[in-house]
Amino acid sequence: MSKAIYFSGLNGIRTIAALAVVFSHINNRLHYFGVPNLPLLDIANFGVTIFFTLSGFLITYLLLEEKEKTGTIALKKFYWRRVLRIWPLYFFYLILVILLNDPNTLQWAILFFVFMVPNFRNSFKETINTVPGSHNLTYMIGHYWSLGVEEQFYLFWPLLVKKLKSILIFACVFPLIFIVFKLILKVTQAPEGWLTFFHYTRFGCLVIGALGAYWVKYQYQSILTFFTKPIVDLSCWLFLLFLSLNQFHIASIIDHEIVAIITLGIIFNQVVNPRPLINLEQPWLDFLGKISFGLYVYNPLVIYLVALGLKDFDFGSIYLRYALIYGTTITVLIAVSFISYQFLEKRFLKLKSKFTVVPSFSSKLQ
């Protein structure tokens, strides 16, 4: 068997994306803790875009490797790998929060989540009754839209990689077509539901990640040399800093595609640059990246439960309360995610080896 593929620093990027979502979700739910909301942070939205880009990069690289070595893509094995990675935690959490929020309150819209199309629910919730259940349940599964988008994308993506003679041309053209289509919808004042649907369904960002995988796989040196210049590396990090401070906005139609390109710059500097400005190949980042799926999935429930315990807890100083809220919530979330990884996710991840064509590993930690 060939040597397993490993890209340094990618778990660090996963950690950044996951913490962006967690901090933003805590920030948006501070009223649960009985304290005033801080200025709204929208970094959860962009954190998900970072996840999408990274996912498109890594999975496409492995598909390209498989096609090069075997001459084809084993679709059934690919889908089994996706099922074993996503479905156990996806449905465990979904069942858990349904049970915690009284199953008697469920409405038909929960089927959007059961069939992994919650982005459709988000798009048309203003025109039809798409409330899945109680207010708390709706909040606790609201973030599932991104998992639905990924699963929908990977229904057809490996088939395209398998069948297309030039996936490079498709990967270059598709994001542009996707942007143009969004612009047409905006200019023609299409129904709000369609605008929302294409805002959530960021296939263009996933394909931008895939394009980056092609450039790395086939060593497009001029592109890689540009992105790994110190000034470009620095610019990417400064961009993410301004993003976290809500200082970025060009046009809502293309914001996420721009973030995807910046994410590619970060990825390139981690995987091909021997001296990146910031080296994300650190043990603590590797650890958090390894459990990042749990950090993403469990965070709304953990925020709600921690708020129940801390709501009446008062140190006197509002700043100490904020520190206690963020510190406790993140600590509990890390603990829950680690337990989930060890006793739930890991059991299914071991089964993936039966369906592996190109061996790879995402973490140096066992």
C-alpha cells in the first residue's frame, strides 16, 4: 500500500474555522446568560466558508490521487466513507436534541433535517411553515444547513471528477458561473427564497477548494509561488483578522468566494511553504482540529445548557461574567467533543479503512 497522504497545518485551519463558529454563536446568544449582547459578529458564516473550501481541497486531492492510481473513482467506497464520517454524529445529535426538546412538538419540517436538505428549509421559511419544532430545537439544529450543503455537493462531485476529461476547466468556470447566476437573481429581483438558497448553498466555494487541490496536485508553480510570497501570506492573515472584526464587506454576492480564495492562500502556505508566516502545525491546534466536527455540531446545545447553569451566576464585574461565559462554554464544548470523538466517531472512522482507496490521515494524534 502506498504511503498515507498527510497535509500539515490543515487541522489548524479546521480549528480556526470551528472556533470562529463557536465564538460567533456564543456572541449571538449572550442574552441566554442574562448579559447584554456584544456587537454582532458574523464570523460563523465565514467560518463555514473556510470549512467548505478546506473540504473541497482535501477530498478533491484524494479523488485526483485515486483516479491517477486506479484510472477511476470507486463511487460506492467514496459514499461509504462519507456516511461513516458524517452520519453517526449527525443523526446522534439530531435524535438527542429532539428527545431533549419534547418530540411531541415536532412538525413536518424536521424532514428537511432527516433527509439532509436543511438549506432548503432555511431558504423558504418565510413563505411556508418550515419550523421543525420548538424554538429551542430550531436553534439547536439551525447550523445543520452547512452539513446538508456538503452532503449534497458530494453526491455529484466524485462522479464529475470520474467522468470529466478536464476537471480543471470545470473548476475554473463553475465558480464564475455560480457568481453570475447569483448576480442575475439579484438584478432581476428574484424571490427572496432563491437568493437565500444560493447564499447558503455555496457550491462555488467548494469548487474553489477543489481548484486549489488541482494546482497543488499537479504543481502549478507560478500560482503556488505567488500565494506563498511573504506579502501574500501576510495579506491573507490580515484579511482574516479584519474579517473577525467585522471590517470586511465588498459585495454580499461574492464575499464568500473571496473568503474561499483567501482560505486557499492559507492552505497553500501550510502545505507547500516550508516557512509559512504562521505555522499551524501545532499539537494543540492538531487536537482541536481532530475534534472540530464535534465542536461544530454540539456547540448550540452546549451553549444552551451552560447558560442554564450560569444565568444567575454573578461575579459583580460584567467583564468577569463575559470571561466566565466564554471560558466555561468553550471548555465544556471541548470536553464533550473529545468524548464524542473517542466513544462515537472513532468507532466509525475505524470502519472507513475497509473502503479506503488512497490512504490518508488528518491528525498525527492517535
